[in-house]
Amino acid sequence: MKKTLLFGLLALGSTGLFAQEDDGFEAIVKAGTADANTLMGAYIAPAMEGLVYSMSGGWYHTAKTHKQWGFDITIGFNGAIVPSEKEMFAISSLNFQNELINKSGDITPTVAGSGVPVDLEFRTQDGDEVSFTMPEGVKDDLPLNAVPAPAIQASLGVFKGTDLMVRFVPEVGSDDVKGKLFGAGFKHDIMQYFGPLDKLPLNISVLGAFTNMNVDYDIQANSDLEGSNQAAEFKLNSYTVQGVASLDFPFVTVYGGLGYTGGKSEINVLGTYKFEYDNGQPGEVVDPIALSYNPSSVRASLGARLNLAFFKIFADYTVQEYSNLTAGIAFSFR
């Protein structure tokens, strides 16, 4: 299968799970549904968790809200940096349904790691044997080893001190992989309730936002696996609630926030997969992978923005479970 970034929003999810040139996915499926979920659950966790955090970034670059009907368009990039402890995992830490006969080592890369993956050999409850090498990681292909997510959004001042924000990507892709994204949020100025203090360059707001993403990947169109209706479904929901503050000067804005981020990501590998075990016996599994992750974390952000009339350049850093780096440009008309 192709080792490529099939859909930018999916980032390394499909790359790590299906794009193994040595048919790692097919081999792991042979271990049986329970053990395939155990192995893949540990292997792909950084991608599934990191996307929740990266998709929650970049919602603001100031606490100041627009005047009524003022608006901005923001184009940004978010990267959730994978913690070093999430780059590898130990086979011995997992519980298997089938008998693990042999392994070349214990520590193997996750999708966000690097290094030599281990060789595994299982004996199923029916006595069939399967041996394979775990998939490699793609750390070397990721700048800063960060799970990437673009952010294109529009904000509109709708009434006194309140902005509505929208992120939207219509269904894009090809016949093999299609995805779409929608996000919405609000930012409300609370300095307006403190009389003359609202004349200061200090602005304080509350913010809430959520993002939903769906990606469908046609496995059968990109592999030689025997079977039918082979596909993968990826679903992500993320949210963030924050208190945001900024010091807004004519040429520079310094901003930050404190809040909470969480969400849920799921991947389901569907269809029928037929194969032969190492001893020549036929095997078959149906809907072999169903994984779900629910990451969440307190977050604290600090950033700066350069103001060049209506053109803005910004960057910020967020400390959380998967620390997030955000950078971008905005066109703002107040």
C-alpha cells in the first residue's frame, strides 16, 4: 500500500495503520480480532489522541472581540507534539487472547516512534500459527514529531462583545479517501461589564468551541487483501473551553489562555478479510478493528501576534498532555 498522506486532516492516522509496504496490517489481522485490537490500539494511540489536541488549537489569537459585523479569516497550522513516552510501547504490557510464542524484543515503535519494530509469533486457540513484524513508526516524516492539523476559520462579531467562529471543510478527497470537517465556537468579552476598565489595552474573554471530523478510507481499493467491503471509518470530536486574556497594542498583541480540552476519536476497520495462516490453514475475520480513545487535559497557552493593519501573523504554544504549537496568519476587519 502507498506510504503517503492520503488526506491532510487525517494526518498520520491512515498512513501509520494501512500504509505498510510489508503488509503489516494484513499480518496483524491474522492474530484475530481481540489481539489485532490490542496491538493496533497501542500502536496507533498517539495519532488518535494527538488529533484531538491538535484539532482544538488555533481558535484565537486575541481575547478582543469584533465590533458588530466585524470579521476575520484565519489560516493556521496546529501540531500536537507526541510525548516521548508515547513513541514506544512494551509488548509485555499488553494482554493477549492467543498464545504469544516468540518475539524478537519487547519494545516496539508506535506510529509516532522510530526504531526497529519487533517480530511476533502467535498460536491461535484453534492451533493455527501466524508470525509477523510490527509496523514501523513515521517519526522521521513528522516535523517536530507533531500530529498536524490545519485550521481555516472565520469569525464574525454578531452582537455586543460576542464573536461566532466557524471552521468548515466540505467533503474533499478522492474515490479512495474522503473527509469533511465542521467546527463552531464563540468568544464573549467580559471586560465590558467592568465599566471604565474596558478602555484598557487588557481584554478578557471566555471561549468555547468544538470540532467534528469524519474520514472514510477504501482499503480494498489500495490493497491485495482478499475479502469484501473492506473500508475504514475515522471519527473525531474535540472540544475546548477556556478563559482568554490579551494585551492589545497597535503593533503587537500578547495573548494567553487557561482551560480544558477533551474529545473522542474512533477508528473502525470494516469488511471481510480472508487469508492463510503460516501452516496453510485458511482464516477469515470480519470487522477486525474497533478502537476508541477519550483523551482530555488541562491546557495553558501563551502567544504573540504581529499587527500589520488588517494583516496579522501569530504563533503560540500550549502546555497540555500533547503540547501544541500553533502558527498562522489572519485577515481581520473590525
